[in-house]
Amino acid sequence: MPTKALHRFTQRIRYYESDVELCDLLVESFIKSPNTATNIADNLGGSVDTHSVLTSRDNTRASRNTCGNHLRATMATAYIKDLYEDFAEFIADTMSKAAMKGVNPAIFIGDVSINVQAKDILATSSWEGTVNLISSEIFRKLENERSTKDLVRKASTRLGLNIDNGLLDAAMPYFDTRHILVHRDGKTDERFRNDHPDIRLRARKIVVDLALAKSAKTAVAALAYDIDTKIIAADLVRPQDISGNAA
């Protein structure tokens, strides 16, 4: 059985994946719909009061292509961004729960310096809350280094895990894609193009579509499964933190 942290991660990305798939099918049907003498909003039952932008777009194949493909790219972009956020939350939750089970404090904290106020510790009201607070601060310090590869490696080191570097390398193109989408609107630089030649580009801009979203999910989920399997094998999970067990 997987941990509850992995179960949450996989459930969330499955919901997002269904959103992207539904969007892809709806857009394909929308693009293939017949041309009319009206605008897109009228053709879909909208009005100028509620859909003023679409009212200004003629219901032609070219116009539907523009609108539909932009929507597909927007949904796939959101999926890739959310995929990273949910993976980061999975790592943070995994670290926190492993700390509750019991890890070597010196290795877990390592060279990270954190500043926790006494009032914040008292506000947690429990040992579990205090451990979660400290673990969250450590994770935030690691995340601030702005290198996903270093984040995963250092988190794994603190848990005493031997991560699969092949799986990490396979996920990196999609973590880096997320960074380019967030900070550069998908416009790649030379370093990205050299590091990830398999990511499809158009005019040096990342092609964001269902295929990219699916590939990202496969690679990131494989890494998460590997981490989860090794966490369980290392006996760093309490029974109540295994999926299917009572809290």
C-alpha cells in the first residue's frame, strides 16, 4: 500500500489529467464544428452580455483554431504547473511524516539553519505539530535554493534514501519546463534547448499540449512512486500514514 501522501498526490494529478483530456476532446469537437454566419458566442448559445470577447470572433475554422488551441495550451500549462506544486507538497509531507516516525536528527537537519520562534512552537500545541513546523521550515529552506534536482536530492539525503537518479533525470525536463512556463512564458533559452532537446518547440517556444502534459505526469509520478516505495522500505512511515489505514 502507498502512503497517504502519495495517494493524495496521485488522486490530485488524476483529476487534473481528466480536466486536460476533457478540454482536449471538447476543443477538438469545437474546432471541427461547421462554420456559420454568426460569431462564436452566438453559435454556442452565448450573448454579448456574458461573452463579449467571443461575440467579436467570427465562427470560422481559423477563428475556432485560434481560440481552441489557446485554451488547450492554457489548460496543459496549468496542469504542468500544478503537477510541480503537488509533487513539492508530496515531498514536504513525506519529510514531515518520516520525521514523526523517527529519523536521525543530525542528518535530517543537516546544514540547514532555521529560525523558529518560541511562540510558534507553543502554538502547535503538540509534539506532532512541533515536528511538522520544523520539517516545514527545513523544506522551505531547501525549496528556496530554486533547484528542483537539489531539492529532491537533499530531501532524500535527509531521509537516508538512495533515489533513482535515472527517474530524477527523466522528470527534470518537465520540472524545468514548468520553470520556463512560469518565468519566461514558455520562451526557451539556449541552456534549456541544449539540456532538453526532446521537448518540442515552435519558434523556440515550448509546445504545450496534451502529449506534453501526459509525458510530464508519467515521469513525475514514476519519481514519486520510487520515493514512496523507498520510504516504506526504510520503515520511515507510521501505520496511520499508510493509505487505507485510520488516521
